[in-house]
Amino acid sequence: MTTTERANARVGDQTAEFARWPRYRAAQLGFTEHWYPVARSRELRAHPRSVTILGQDIFLKRDRGKVHALHDRCAHRGIPLSRGRQVFPGTFSCIYHGWTYDLGTGELVAALTDGPDSPICGKVRLRTFPVEERAGLIWVYVGDQNPPPLEADVPAEFIAPGAMVAGRITHRAGNWRYAAENGFDEAHAKFLHRDAVWMLFRNFPAWMHTKIVEDDDGWITRVPTDIGFQTDYPGLGRWPKARPWRFKKGGARVSIRMPGTLRVRFREWTHYEWYVPTDAEHHLYVQFMHKQTGPVGRLLTRLRYWTYIHWLFHWRFNEQDRHMVELLPGRSHPERLFRPDASITAWRKLCEQDRGIELSVDARRGNG
Ligand code: FES
Ligand code: FE
């Protein structure tokens, strides 16, 4: 076989592999009919905010304590509503010609520059999005169906009262699917993260064989079946070198579920991640630690978070992931999966069976 033929065969393999997941492949902008975390509650005070998720520009406004979410484009000429101002309570006015929308229903209740009898009133309505505020976060539902309770998508323990939740939200480059695949990817931690300060004392395996099991509530979980530490690689030598200070044993239990929620269970606490699609090339990376504990425990855990977990894990360690997600090429690039990538294919299969509707860039264009 010539070099060109070999290259073509690889492309063919990749095409065949990826063609197995047509819905996932199409879902550049994610899946509808789900709740997504979009911002921290404390970031939304009187001043409105604009976020983009699943290709939708969404205007967030807190009015008399309650958060509202509307399509962030005025129906008149398309100016972002978030640039406007509040003239009357319960409404918001576009900055350009003063079209004024009811925050709860999205209905146009006044066109200020056309007088109180403007005939356009009542004939225009902006799309509204269901919103919940729990665990210090604002959650928005994107979909056409009646929204299920937040618990349908968000782990009950995460939004239970009394939990200690601390973390960060960043806007990152890379399609959300790369970030999700990286999150559940079985093999990379043992190489990419081996020298991260967060892992300084951990005796990392060289390799691991796993099986993927289905848990309750839609989670799939990686379960190790065989583990190797210092190992001889035929003709090459031994890897990795023994490090006496790496004494910590035992790994975390890693699971993922729709709509792109990663759960990493450590012995004492749990790390959660969400990969929220924004546009085809970016996502919101939402990372929070969670611990169910009493009032004193909450205080101590928060102290622990800000002393080192935030810096070493949520920042430095996960920056290595950010870098990889940014470096991954587009889907047109051939991929050759290996044994540990069973985690990635299990995740793709999960998406393939999702209750939502996959959104492609083209579908979004017709979505206004
Ligand atoms: Fe909004 Fe004209 S564009 S009122
Ligand atoms: Fe990682």
C-alpha cells in the first residue's frame, strides 16, 4: 500500500467511525430540551447581561429579584436588547427606538416613540427562556417543550440546600464536544497531567483498562478492570520512573451524562464540569466543587477551595485541558481511536440517544 493509499484508508476509517454518530456529528451547537448553567447568580444584579448558548443570544435581566431570559435581539431592527434600559418596572426598552417588552412574557407592551396608541403593540413577542436560580447559578432551559424540573438535568446533590459549591465559569475556545470528550477521555490524565502540581503526590498508573458502565440517572462511568504502574515497554524501557514521594493511591470515579455534565468523585468531595455550547468554536466551561456538609464544614471547605483547590486544580490542572481542546483540529481531520477511547465512543453513543434535538450551525440560522 502506498503512503497516499494508507492516508486515504485512514480518512475512510475515520469517516466510517464518525458516520456511526450522525446526530452527535450534527450537534455543533449542542442538544435542545435541556437545562444549562449560564452564569453565577451574584454576577447578575440590576445591570443586564448577555450570554450566548446553543447559538442563541440570550438577554438576562434581574427585575425585583427574579431573573428573566429573553432573546437578545429587538424585533424591530435587531439591536441587542441588553444594550437598552429599564424605563418601567417589569419591562425593558430597546436603546434604539424604545420598543418596550414585558420581561415575563416577551410581549411588546409599548413602542415609546410611536405614542401610547401604537398599533404594533401586542403584535410582537420576543422568545422567552425558562430560568431557574439554584446553587448560586442561573440555569436556562433551551427547548420547545415544556421544561422538566431542573433535577431532570442537574444532579440532585448539586442543587440540594446546604451544599458547599465553589468554582468558576470561563469562556473557552473549542467546540463543546471536544471539551466533553476531553473530560471523559480515559487515557490523557496519565500523560498530560502527570507532572501537574495538583498530582505531585499521586502515584499515577502508566495505563489502565476500563469498562464503561451505565449508572443511575443517565450517567455512564469509567470502571477500571486492570491497572499497570511502572511498566516495561518492549525494546524501549521502563515508564514511568518510580517517584518515592508519589505515595497517594486510589483514583477518582469519573462519569458523564447529558447534556454535557462531568462528575469526578474524589473521596471527600465531588468535582463537576459542564461544557455549554456557545457557538461552533466556543463553549462555556463551568467547573465547580461540591461537598455536602454542615455550616462549619462549609466554611472550612470554602477556605480549602480558595487556599489551593482553585489555583492548583480548577486553574492550573484544567488549563492543560483547555490547551488540548484548543489544539484539537476540526472534524474533517482523520482520527484513529485506540483502546482507552471506548470512553469517547460511549459518550458519543449517549448523545446519539438523547431526548433533545441536535442543533447544527445551519439549523440555528433558521432559528432567529
Ligand atoms: Fe429596537 Fe428599533 S431596533 S426599537
Ligand atoms: Fe484532563
